[in-house]
Amino acid sequence: MAVTITARPRIDGLGITFTLLLSLAIIFPLLVVGTWAFTEIWRYPNVVPQQFGLRFWEQTLTRPDVWGALTLSLQLSTVVTLLSAAICLPAAYAFARMSFPARTVLFFSFLAGHAFPKFGLLIAIAAIFLQLNLIGTFWGVVLIQLVGTLLFMIWIPVAAFQAVDRRMEEAARDVGASPLRVFWSITLPQAGPTIAAAVLLTFVGTFYETEGAWLIGAPAIRTMPVLMISFINNQMVIQYGAVLSVMLWVPSFVALMFARRVIGGGAFARGFGG
């Protein structure tokens, strides 16, 4: 009787080491900030805080400007994401499915803003917005944040539309389905999970966007990230910034949990041709 010998999988020690180091580099700062948020006394050289408590949470959460900034950030993120979807998704479909003059040039022109230093670009736009009286206004911040959504809301949906199985669309048309019916029944269900991921990334990215909101919105528009910077610059108490940091993590954590449950990794990979 033949005996089958199964080779033991080779352990990549170097890869595991780099993975652990990378995980430590990402997780350790988060743990430190999270610890500071619940610490009242932590003096050098002690490794462990001397006193934990919620005093700084109470002081932070009772400030009206914190809740105002949080509400404003959520409003901005929602408006920017909806506008970006309305503008970019039809453009992404056109880039993925249609041929027209200068298609490639136009496609990369939408993403050209990410090829230059962001702050320099924002300064140039701010000079234009100053002439249009958009500095310090809600819609000025909306417009500046729309620029940062192009990478997610055009590049990723283009890949998603290109990955749709054309044979299924052709089969639906052969049996008499209208173009709109084909889009809603065949194209959108296949591209939908990846498009949902792009929308989710756009919302989260807009929520955390700081430079445009600070440069265009100041002093009237103060989002949560801008308020956190103000807390850190104006107060020598680490806990205030730590509490706001933890509050900023919550929307991101909820969004990522939603992505993990609703948007499968295989669906996202298909959007990139995987």
C-alpha cells in the first residue's frame, strides 16, 4: 500500500516578523492614545497610568462646540458623498463602457490633483474661492472636499464596471431586456458591492479630511478634525486630544464593520479585475 507523505508547509519567518512589526507599529500608537483618553494621571517614568477615570470625557462631552463639530462633520460627509456619487458614478460608467475623444486624457485629468502636493493645490483653490466669497462657508468646504473624493469615486467604480461579465448583459439583451433593465438587473448587482465600498471610503475619507476644511472653512466651519487640532494646539492637556481621537475612531470603526459584513472581500477584488 502506497504511503502518501504530505510536505509540511514552510514557515516564512521573515514574513511573520515583518507582519508583527507592522502590526505593532499600527496598533501601539492606537493603544497609547486610547489609554490616554481614560487616564487622569500618568507621569514619567511610570509605564502604567497612576489613575484612570472619565473626568476628561465628561469635560469634553459637555462642550457644545464638540457636538456642533461632530454634527457638522457628519453633515459635510453626507452631502459630499451624495454629490460625489451623483457626479462621479455616471462619469465612471462612461469611462468604463464608452469610447469618445480624449477619453484617456480626461480620465487621468480627474485624478491629476493627487499627483501634486495637496496643500499647494489647496492654496491655489483658496485664492479662487476668496474671490467667489466661498471662504468660511459650508459650500466652500463641500467643494474643496469633492476634489479629494475623485480617486475613490471614479477609479474604483471604473474598475467595477469593467469587471462586469459582458456575456450576461448580452444574454439579457438577446431575450429582449431594455438597456435600463440590463443595467438594474445585471450590471448594478455585480458592480454594486465595489461601488458601495467606494462610497463608504469616500464618506470616511471626507469625515477625516482636515487640510481643506481648515484652510477653506476657518474660522466659521470647524469640523471634528479641525476642532481636535485646535484642542491640541491651545491646551497642554493630552487627554482632550485623546478623547476627541477616540470619538473620531467611532465612525470609522462602524463603517469598517459594515464593510466587513456587507461587502465581501471577493466582491471588492472583482472590482479590480481579481
